[in-house]
Amino acid sequence: MVAEEQDGVITVAVALAGGMTRAELRWRVSSGRWQQPFAGVAITHSGPVTERQREWCALAVAGPGAALAGATAAAPDGLRGHASTVVHVLVPTHRPRVTRPGIAIRRAAHLGEQDVHPTRAPRRTRLPRSVVDMASWAARDDDARAVLASAVGQRLVTVEQLRPALEQRSTLRRRALIRDTLDDLADGAHSVAEIVYRRIERRYGLPAAQRQATVNLDGRRYLDVWYEPWRVWVEIDGAAHREPRQWWDDLARQNLGVLDDRLVLRFPTWLLRLDPEHVAAQVRLALHQRGWTPDPDETSPKI
């Protein structure tokens, strides 16, 4: 039965085609045995509606050819930290876009079989397409960068897998930003803060550092930004409040770095955005003190 395959969700049209009468449908809903969250859609029980049932209902509302998309499609594929309170759905571009509470339906000029999981239910886009869509639909540029960094950082998808989902869509919103972010991720950045720092390096003519370099500081440690030839270490602090234990672990790690002849600079993420010139000046001074000689043609800011 269709309702069993769809977690208890069925359309009125399918129920009628299966032999039920409209009078019987109305009675089941009015008696409380079934629920009707949207016109033309029913849930065959009276209990709480699950997340999967919300998704099936959204697809039923959107109609044939629809697929779960964006954060809704990425969550069951394992993406953490970017949950959405609404169900995101894509429909072919020729379909009318309906409006229902709790459902965000968008039309897609490109929604081929290569974009959709062949066997997953409810029907949803593959993870590379889901992540690129999330970046395009994000409220802010930093949110777009964050979802790309999360998907790659959580090892759910590679930069090489994301590029085709971007390149096949020439008019995608934020296309240039997504492309540049993928370039940064391919070059070793692991977070939005590291991407912002990489842009400071390029703009102010600083040398390219290693990202997440592995060193032995009383155990295996990772350095946010490491200028190995000059032993300058830059830490980017994205947390406004941390547990005391984590705070001390960070200090102890940096103390060991200093004792191992590393010059440590630390910047909060907000400073990278609000005063990048200040950050660049301090890093340049530290590098200069350790013997770095800048190329005169590379020291002026790139606009």
C-alpha cells in the first residue's frame, strides 16, 4: 500500500484510486482517525507527525518530479550543524510553485537524474547538489562558506565532488563565492575563519602558510596557521566563550609552542573581518622579525 511505503502519508487522489470514497475519507479525518495537514494530503493515524512524514507531505504537496533539497536532503546524508525548521523541496521549472506553511518550494532549471538519489526515500537530491544549493540559498555569505566548509570538513563530500554540482549551473546565485570557497578548501582551509584569513594573506601580500599543520606538542596537535620557515604560528579563536578546561588546554598548547621557539599570535575571528589591516600588520612584523623579506611588489593591499 502506498501509505505504508510513505510512512502513513497518502494523497486524496491515490486513496480514491485505491477504492476509498470521499465520504469515507471525510469521516476518517473528521473522526480523528486520520489527519489532513494540507488539502489533498492525509496521514493515516492520529498521533504526532514525524519528520519523515513532514517530508512525505511536502513532496505530496509539491507534486510529481519533486525532490527534497538543501538542508532537508543533506541531513539524512549526515550533515551536522545546519538543520532547518522548514522542509526544502525542488520542483521542475515548468511547475507552479505553491506556498504552504513549513515548506519552502523552489523551482529548478536543472534537476536531472544525476542530481537525485536513485533509491533513497523520500526522494531527495544527492549530497553535492544539496550542499551547493544550501550555499546558494544561505542568508549570508559567511553562512554559505560555513556549509561548504562543514560538508568537506565532516568528510561527507570532497571538493572534487562539489565542483560539478556548481559548474553545470551557470546562473547560480553566489556562484563566484562558492567557486572561490571551494578553491580555498582545496588549498587546505577547514573553516570560514581560515578562509577569511587566507584572503588577508592574499590582499596584503603575506606568504602562504600551512593550514592545520600537524606538530608534536606533548602529543599530536594541529596548528591553525603555521609559517614553518619562520616558526610563526597564528591561532584563530572563533569561540567567544569556552569551558575553563578547553581554555587551559589551549594556553598549555601555546606555552609548549613558545618553549619550542614558536612565535605565537592569536586573533579573534571578528578582528579578521573588522580590521584585517591590523591583523596583516602584526603578522608581517612577526615574520619580519623572524627573517622574512617580502617581495616589494606584493606588499601593497590588493583591492
